[in-house]
Amino acid sequence: MGFFGPRHAVKSPPLPQRKSTTLRRLFDLDSQIDALSPYPPAAPSADAETKQLLSAISYCTTAVFNFVDPAESPAQQDLKRRQLSHVLSAVREIKALPFLDEAVWKPLLAMLAANLFRPLPPPAHPSLPPDLLDEDGGGYAMALAPDWPHLHIAYDILSTAVAEADERTLRRHIDRGFLRGLVSLFQSEDPRERDRLKVVYHQLYSKLAPDRGFMRRQMVCALAHQVFDAEPRPFGTAELLEIWGSIICGFAVPLKEEHRVFLSRILVPLHKAKCVGAYHRQLAYCVTQFVAKEPGLGEVVAKGILRHWPSTNCHKEVLLLEELEELVESSDVGDLQKVAVPICNRVARCSGSTNSQVAERALCMWNNEQFVKMASRCWEQVLPAIVESVEKNIEWHWSKSVQELATSLKRMLEEVEPALYSRFLLQLQRKEADMAEEERKRKMRWERLEMA
């Protein structure tokens, strides 16, 4: 009991219940407010991203390094590489970021032009003749671009932008001067750059339908230098022909006259270059596509190949023999009837070559049924040269494999045309006997003159 009486517990008035302020409730409140709002949620502003991208593009436009000048700072070179990588990342997110618009396309293409369109260095090995190049166009004359750490990112930016952009945007921003500059870069000695160019130019060709005629003409001009220059170099020819191969596949039949002219004046004369091995695979594919579209063009191609046949280049002879066999295989026998005799005579001369690779390749053509079928229509004209080369190979050739192939061919011809083979063999023996008699008389005359 207290001083004023018994102690009673004093009850305090109840406090108002506080509402929960957890993160879950705050999210629920936000969602309720958004649901009640009559306006859609505002998109986040991209001004900061756009300004940052434009700043990186501006820096990459003005800061150009060739990686040859010793005064260039490695730190600045690395800074530009990082800025180019930033631009590439932004372009790759073009579908998610809406700020790659008109304000960015123009400076972006200006930056690419400043980095890609540059004076190409002189040939790394100008004193070496073109026939010392290997099959890929590299070897002795290949030189890698020193500024490739920046160039390959620039090509990635261009390729990604072209792949992601729609046709209307590309037509509005990429002009013909830009396309002409890309074609000029195919002369680069760096195979990595030419490979990137091939991909980008093909992408642009597929999307810029109104400029396809102009793009084809620019490629024709580049290939014409390979045909008509006094000392052509094969850089870029294989890549351009690879693009042409896919274009020719899309030609409608019948072919336009300009396409036939391209075949007769550009593709066929490309066979005469000493360095044809650097691009022969792509060239043969283009020619085969033309013949597949119009089989009558096989005669034009065969005449051109025979006209440009080499005299001392054994590797080129093997390539042309392979192309001739492929041409005969893909053509109808009647389409090549006018050139059957020249083709068989050329094969017969190659069969007697002292180079074993040429002789073996020529003799192996007789295993092709289509080739034998073509030759069978003109046995009277072609057998004399064939019999002579076969008999000489069996008796005189130094290579055992060539002798075996010649023996096999003789056995096959004797089974197919025994009477003709015996007749021409007898003529060959008489011819050799007459030549031996002439040689004996010549020696006797010389002996009489020496004794006088």
C-alpha cells in the first residue's frame, strides 16, 4: 500500500499502430501508383550515353596512329583502343539502346573513314616477281598492317553497324564515295584486312539494292587492273572473285550482255597472269557458275584458257588442266565439239611433259568418262598426237608413275580403237625411221666435209 492508498497500475493510452516500411511494401506502393497513373512510365534518358558515345567517336576520329612513328605514345594508342572498344560495345547494343540515331550515324561513318581510308604502304617486297607467290597470294610478298590493333576494331564496328541497321538507314548515310574507298582497300597486303573487307562489302551489297550496279562496276575496275597492268599483284583478287561467285549464282537466265562481257573480257583474261595460282580456285568457281547458267559459254572459256596457256610455268599448267577437266565434266559434249580437237591436242602435249606432275595430271584426264566421250567424236584428229606422246612416255620418260599411266592409257586405247591405234602407231614408226635416216645422212655429210 502506498502513501495515498493502495497502488494501482496506471494504463497509458494506446499508441497508433505504425505502418510497415519494408522494401516489399514500398515496391507494392510503387506498383499501385504506376497502375493508377494514366500515363505510361517515362523511359530513362539516354542523353548521357549519347554524349559519352559521341565523345569517344570524336576522339577516335582525330587521334589516328600508324604504329610506325616512334614519337607515338603507347598510352595514347591503348586509350584509343579502349575508346574504339567502347564504340563497338555501343553499336552491338543497338537494339537495346535507342540513341544510335541520325546524330550518331554521321560522325560514326566519318570516324570509320578517318581510320580505314588511308594511304597504303608500298609493296613489302617490290623486287620479287609475282610468280614467286604461293597459292594463297601470301608468302614472300605478304605484309601485316602495323596498325591492326585499331583497324580490326574499326572493321568490327562497321560490320556490326551494317548488319544491325535497316536498308533505309544505310542508303541514307553510306554514299558511293564510301563504297569506292572500301574497294580501294582490297589492295592491302594484310590478308586479315582483305578478309574483313570481303565480309563488309558483301553485307553492303546485299542491303544496298539500288547501288548494286555501281558496286559491281567498282569491282570490275579493280579486277581490270589485274588484267591490264604491266606488273599486276594479286592482292584482293581472290576476295573480289569470291564476292563475284555469290553474285553470279543469283544472275537470272538468260544472262545480260554486260555479264557475258564481264566473262569474256575480265574473267577469261585473268588466266594469263603468272600469279593466277593466288586466286585460281575462286576464278574457276566463277567460270563454272557462268557455264552452268549458259552451257554455250563453255566454248568461250575453253578458247580463252588455251590462248593463255603457259610455256614454262608447270604449276599453272596443272591448274589449267584441272580447270579444263572440270569444264568438260560440267558441259555437254556437243557444246565443246568445236574445241574438242585443240583441247585433246593440248592434253597430249602435256602428257609428254618432262615435268612429272604435268604429265601425270594430263594422263589422269583419260580416266574421266566425259573427256573420253568428247575425244571419241574426233579420234581421227586427236589420236596421232596421243599415240606419239604415249609411246614416247613408255620408252623414254624418267618417271615410273608416268610410264605406268602411259601403259594403262595405251591398253585402254587399243581396246577402244585397235585399228586406228595400230595405223597411227605404224605411221609414227615410219616417221621415226625417216627421221633416223635423215639424221644418218646429215652425219655422213658432215663427216665428208670434215675429211675434205
